Amino acid sequence: MPQEQAVDPMTDYHASITWNRDGAKFIDNRYRRLHTWTFDEGLEVPASSSPHSVPLPLSEARAIDPEEALVAAVSSCHMLWFLSIAARRGFVIDRYSDSPVGTLGRNAKGQEAITVITLRPDVAFAGEKRPTSKDIAAIHHEAHEVCCLANSVTAEVRCEPVTGQGQ
């Protein structure tokens, strides 16, 4: 049974970000913010500034903005660790969903920053071995402790599991 392994601390992760002016004047600051993120093996994701910070149509509402990506990445990291830890402890998970929220505020230096990321995982367990609420809290705590993204951001990362988690 494969186990999660510690990553070499010198591992590099790569992405490619591409934006083109497409003839826009540019110096009037009225250029489109739509750009492309390219990941492993050529997966392309449309990205843009948030319509909260740059109005439409200069932003692209259907694209992922950096703030959303940060929140999703922290949630995804926590989930992947939660799944791994639960499996190692013999718990079967049928479904894991989360609706994380990132709150934009001011950090200690007075700069705009995502200051809080709140995870709201809802986990449905299956099988004969069911975790207690204490087990679930312990798995979330351990997942938080080992999540490299939660360890990388200065935002407070909160985990507020949804009650009645389909146990």
C-alpha cells in the first residue's frame, strides 16, 4: 500500500505564466488581465485578476484569480493529507468536499493580504470502522501540521469541519 513520503526539501515546482498585450495601449492601464497558467504536461488554466480588484471587462470573471488559487491550493493540500492520514488509520472515506474562504484584510505591516483562510471540510466515511469526532479532529490537526502550503502562508489557516460529517 503506497504511503505519502516526505518530499526532498530541495524539490522545485514549476509553472509557466503567459500574458500578451494583444495590441492594447497598455500605458493607460486599460489592458485585459486574462492570462494563462501552464502546468505539468501542458495543462492550461485561464487566469485573471479578480473582478473585485480590477473591474470587468479588464478582468475575466470565468478565470481563476490568484486569491482563489491560493485558497484552493491550501484547501487541496489539507485534503490530500487528510485522505492519506485517514487511510493509514484504517478509515474509509467516500467523499470529501470543502468550501474554503479566504479573507482579504491588512497584515501586520498594513499591507493588503489574505489574512485568514477558513477551511470547511465535509467528509463522508464508509465501512465498518468509523472515526469518532476526536479521531476526525486529530486527523485534521495532523493534516494541518504537515500541509506544506499551510506552513508557507502567513495567513491564519482555520479548519472548521462541518458537523454531522456523514459518519
